[in-house]
Amino acid sequence: MFSCVHWLQSFLALLSSTFFALGQTCPSICLCPDHHTVNCTGQGLTRLPDSIPLDVRRLLLSNNWIAFIPSDFLVLHSDLVYLDLRNNSLTRLEPGTFLGTSSRLVYLDLGGNNLTEISSGTFGESRSLIKLRLGNNPYLSMVGEDAFSGLTSLRELELERSNLSKLDVKVLSQLPSLRVIRLEGNPWLCDCHFAKLFLWLMENRHKLKNELDGMECIVKNEVDPVPLSWLSEDSFRECRGMLTLKDYLIVIFSGICISVAAIIASFFLASTIHCFQRLKSKRTDEEEGED
Ligand SMILES: *[C@@H]1O[C@H](CO)[C@@H](O)[C@H](O)[C@H]1NC(C)=O
Ligand SMILES: *[C@@H]1O[C@H](CO)[C@@H](O)[C@H](O)[C@H]1NC(C)=O
Ligand SMILES: *[C@@H]1O[C@H](CO)[C@@H](O)[C@H](O)[C@H]1NC(C)=O
Ligand SMILES: *[C@@H]1O[C@H](CO)[C@@H](O)[C@H](O)[C@H]1NC(C)=O
């Protein structure tokens, strides 16, 4: 009897604490239209609200003044799939914030902030991430060459209207699932460093959301930026002399490969012909024998 009462007591305690927790799930300043969504859009927040439920999946925080995301935020809110931080006051991302290998994040919007740099490894191995928006960051001038290297599912990347004058082509060529990219409205500098990116863009122009429209670059000693659509591979002619040793080795090596392939092919052809000729002469011998 006693144990039954005891059990009932614990059960009630558990039940009330669950209800208490449920009652706490929506931060007072936000809206929670369903159990998985917390909407704090445009509430004048200067920091993340307290008591965001740990099991939140959609978190809408755009149009606030949030300047800081603690680096353990995604570890604590590991069910988060959709995170909108558009139009806030972020100036930097704490190392490790988006590193989570177990992260379920699919959509991340950091556009319209004050970010200055996306360093290599910022997004680690966030393999779920499909859409990443980083545009309209007017101070963003540096993207590390391995900034997105672990994002194997990333389909859409936005880097438009920022302060990028250069971008290592590896940043883009490393993304196996990339379908849509935005790069327009940046002060690109048309030097030999840009030549490789330009060649990549020519080959992948179907991935550019607005084709080459709005993409301009600044040519040394020229005042007005030049639309990229006016340029061709030939415009970077003088960069050919600036190929690195590695580029030369690739050219030489591919030359050797082609020669070897040609030798093998002609050997194969020659032996095939030889074989046919022998077959033919054998047949004629046989026919002559029958006569
Ligand atoms: C979030 O709330 C804002 C108003 O605060 C509203 O305009 C917006 O539609 C809401 N978004 C969603 C997805 O519920
Ligand atoms: C950004 O957020 C501020 C504060 O809520 C708002 O006044 C402004 O209109 C927003 N800007 C954009 C482009 O949405
Ligand atoms: C970005 O930084 C500039 C200059 O520091 C500041 O004037 C501006 O208000 C900041 N923008 C946001 C959205 O915090
Ligand atoms: C943009 O980047 C350049 C260097 O590439 C820097 O001189 C300039 O101040 C930056 N502009 C802004 C608005 O941060």
C-alpha cells in the first residue's frame, strides 16, 4: 500500500514538472505557434531570450539587435533544424558554434549582419546543412578557403552584397552538392587571383542565381567596375605567365598521360589490324586448300 502511494506521488511529481516545463516553453516576448516553433522576430532583442525550449526545431530571431551566440547554443538545442538570425548585429561567430557533427541544422540565415570574416572550419562537418545565407554583410571581406569544406549537402550558398574582393575558388569547388550560388554586389578585384574564380564561374554559370548579372569587378587603374559578362578567358591572358609550379606540373603530367594513352591506343589498333590480317590470310589459305 505504502509503495503504491509512493509510486503515485512520484508519478504526480513527474507529471506536474512536465506541465511546469511545458508552461515555460515559450519565452514571454516570443510567439510559439506550434510546439516546435519559437518566433521572436522584430522584438528589439539585444541578446538571445532566456528559456528557449531545448527541443526547439524552428527558431526565428530576425530583425533584432542580437550581437552574440554562445558557442554551446547548438549543442544545447540539438534538434534545431531552422535558424533565422537575419538582420541582427553579429560581428563574429564564436569558434565551434556551428561545428556540431550531430547538428540537424538544415537552414541557417546569417544575412544582414555585421560579420567581418568566415574563417576556415567555421561550419565544421554540418552535413545536414542545405541552405546557408551570408549575404548583405557589408563588412564581410574574408572567407577562409576551408570555410565550407565539410558541408557535403549544401545546395544553396549566398554571399551577395558583402565586401568580398577575392575568394579562393576552392571555397566553391569543394562543395559537391552546390546548385545555387549568389555572389553579386561584391567589390571583386579583377587580378590574376580572380582568374581561377572567373574560370570556375564560366564553367558553372548555371549555378549562379542571377547568371552574371550584377557581378562586376574592379580592374586595376580603371575607375568604373566592369560587368563580368564583358570579360572572357582571354581577358586574363597575361595571367597565364603567372601559373604556379603546381599548375605547370598538372599541364606536363596531363601531357604525359595523353602521350601514354596515345601509344597504348595505337599499339592496340596495330595488334587488332595484325590479328585481322592473320585471320584473313588463314581463311584464304583454307579456301585455297578446299579448292
Ligand atoms: C513571426 O512573427 C511575426 C510577427 O512578430 C510575423 O509577422 C511572422 O509571420 C511570424 N512568422 C512565422 C513563421 O510564424
Ligand atoms: C532590421 O531590423 C530592424 C529592427 O527591427 C528594422 O527596423 C529594419 O527595418 C530591419 N531591416 C530590414 C532590411 O529588414
Ligand atoms: C554594424 O556596424 C556599424 C558600425 O560599427 C553600426 O553603425 C551598425 O549599426 C551595425 N549594424 C548592426 C545591424 O548592428
Ligand atoms: C572592405 O574591404 C576593404 C579591404 O578589402 C577595406 O579596405 C574596406 O574598408 C572594407 N569596407 C568595409 C565597409 O568594411
